[in-house]
Amino acid sequence: MAKNPILKLLKDKRELRDRLIHEVRVLEEAVMIYESEPAEHGEPSRRPGRPKGSGGIQANSVVGQAIRLLQATGTPMHVDEIVASLRSVGVEAQKVSLVSSLAKLEKLKRFVARAEKRGTFVALPTEPAPESTTEAEVVH
């Protein structure tokens, strides 16, 4: 006994509808985040329901170590140099991920700024680097 083709079409359309509803919700949330203003304390605004303190940078994360490296050198560094320096001390850094994270921080005006050369970042002098929770320090 073959399944009713109309029931299969109905099921497919319901699945498509559910996916579209999900996509619309994601886009609406993105618009809300994009249009929201920063908090009074100069911190970036957070999504509703997101716990306070999330979005911080862990000192022993790749991004935290990259920021400390930039602050230690005090000079602009290309992302390739940052990745090579981190790898030389045993930290496995993915270039694309690091560029994305640093670009987001630069957009929020936290820790780093872009230098003139593409893919080059420099530490901002106004914000302290994430404190290290381990004795391992990144040395350039």
C-alpha cells in the first residue's frame, strides 16, 4: 500500500514552513542586536536573556593570548605573525577564526584596532589585557 502523495507534500511544506519561521526569527534577532544601542557604561549591548559576563575574553584562550602578545610587542602585527608567534609557544591558532575574533573586538573598540595594512592589528592602550590564570605567558 503506497503512501498518499498529498500527505507527503503536506509534510514537506510543513517542514519548509518551520525552517522559514526559524530563519525569520534568527533574522529578527540579528536586526534587534544590530539596532540596539550600547549600554551606558561603554559596554556592548547584550542579547536579551544572555547572562551578564558572557562575551568576556578568557586569558588562556587564543584570543586572550593574541591580545597579550599585541600588548607585549606594542607594535602592529599581521595576523600571520600573530599565529606564528602563538604556534611557537605551543598554542594552536586558526588564522580565519583569529581574524574574525579580532575584527569583532575592533568593531566594538575593545582591546585592538586595525593598522593600515590589511590583516594587521595593534593593541589599544586604554584597556588592560585579560589576566592570565596560568603561569604560561606568551613571549614574542
